[in-house]
Amino acid sequence: MWELIGLFWAAFLSATILPGSSEAALLALMALGSWDTATLVAVATIGNTLGSVVNWWLGLFVERWRDHPRFPVKPAEFEKYRAWYHRWGVWSLLAAWVPVIGDPLTVMAGVMRTPLWLFLIVTGAGKLARYLVVAGALKFVV
């Protein structure tokens, strides 16, 4: 059971603005063989999706601080992400798992007031697809 809790937290934290690699945790647990792949993929997907909710929640409040001198994103960059999200809408969240762009997209979903239920469905679908590919790649190689 502790392995699943660890996987959940690894996935949760790697979805926030903190660095992390939930894929490594998933692959390690798959290699151990203590849990079936479906359970591991489900736990990683749920943890990673809920971690993205932290970013969405931050997005609800972040815009009021964008003119602060220590705001971590330059105004032009902030507008670039806003334009990206405006152009592709909620479907851009299917790429929420992609390094570098995923976290800003989930924050921007909060800025743009994407309904949480829709955010969870689309973001979760993208993250599930990613974990299925990672798990499938290991199964294919081994």
C-alpha cells in the first residue's frame, strides 16, 4: 500500500510547479511487479490530475499579481500563454502533461476560469493517455 501512496504523491507533486518525475516512479513500481499495471496507471493519473488542480487554483488568483516586480513570468510570456489557451481552449489541456508548457497551461485554465469539472475531464484524459503510453512502452520493451 505504501508504494501506491508514494506513487500518488510523486505524481501529485510532479504536476505542480515543483519538479519531479512520476514516470520513473510508475516504471519502478511496474518493474517490482507488486501491483497490476491498471492500478498503478490509475493511481498515477489521479495523483497527477489532482496535482494539476493546484495549478488551476493558483490561476484563479495569479493575475492580480502579474504586475508585481517578482512575478515569475514576464507580461509578454503571460500573454503568450493566454493567447495559446484562448486559441485552443480547453483542448489545450490534453497537453498538460508536456514538460515546460503543461504547468503554464493548467495555470492559464484557472486564469481563464475553465470550469473545474471540465478541467478535470480533459486534463485527466491527457494524463491517462500519457501514463498508458509509458506503461505500454515498458511492457513492449520487456
